[in-house]
Amino acid sequence: MIKINLIPPEYVERLNRRAIIAKAAAAGLISVAVVVMLSIWHFTREKTSELRVNRLRVELKNLQGDVDRVKAIEAQIAEVQRYLNSINSITQGRLIYTRFMQDVTGNLPGTIWFGGISTVLNGPTLTVSFTVNSRSTYDLAWWIDALEKDARYSDVVVGGISVSAAESGQILNTTVTLKYTP
């Protein structure tokens, strides 16, 4: 069987050309549509981001009052803390003298008395130097031994002991220097 083509070749070429043009136009139209869709997507994304930023700025302005109040409260807290620290620094060593006198006289025999006391406070340690008078050699020795054995007292140094006569008998006189830590 023989096929005969009755359609002229120019007509077939025109149809092919129109098909190519239609395909190119469709591809161009699809490209333009994609570009337009991407542009719209970017535009809406940018607008929603802008709206979100504006909303967050408004929220920030609303919260700025709270932030200012918090800063004011923190400043008040710092002021109160400075006040408390100054009170603590004033009263820090205040009761150490009372504790020292209670501790040192708590085991003091009745035959011993002090002539004069000088103190120097250095942090939590109280350096004490005092003159001790005693009517009994044994009581003085016992009391000095008790000071040396007590953990609250350190660096106990006893000066020279002098003996003087009085109407009631002999009186021993010495200086004692020590460090007291409560």
C-alpha cells in the first residue's frame, strides 16, 4: 500500500511553527505566572513580617513601662541592700566585746581582778592586753593554764610577775596578752 500525502508541506510547516510558537508562548506564560506568584509570595511575606514587627514594637512599648518599674524596684533593692550592708558593717564587731567579757570572767577565780584592759579588733579576732592582779599564786597559774587550753584564746603571752606586799597578804601583778576568737 502506498500512502499519499494530500496536505501541502507548507501547511504542515505552518502548523508545526504554530505549535512551536504556542509551546513557547505557553512556556513564557507559565514563566511569567511563576514569577508573578513568587513576587506575590515575597510581597505578602514581607508585609506579614512588617505587620509582625509593628505588632512587636507596640508590645515592646506596652512592656517598657513594666521594664521601667522593674528597674526602679531593682534600684530600691540595691539601696536597701547598701543600707543593710552599712548596718552590718557597723554592728559586725559590736557584740564581740560582750562575749569576750562573759567568756573571760566565766572561769575567773574570785582572787583575781583586772587592772586595765586594752583591745584591738582586727576582723573577727580581738587582740587583748590587760593587767592582772591576784592574791593567790595557784589561782593565777590555774587561770593562765585554762586560757592556754581554751580554743577561743590563742597566742597567750604572760609578762613578768611582780609580787608586792599588802595588808591582806601578797599581791601578784602581771600583764597578759592574747588573741580572742569567738
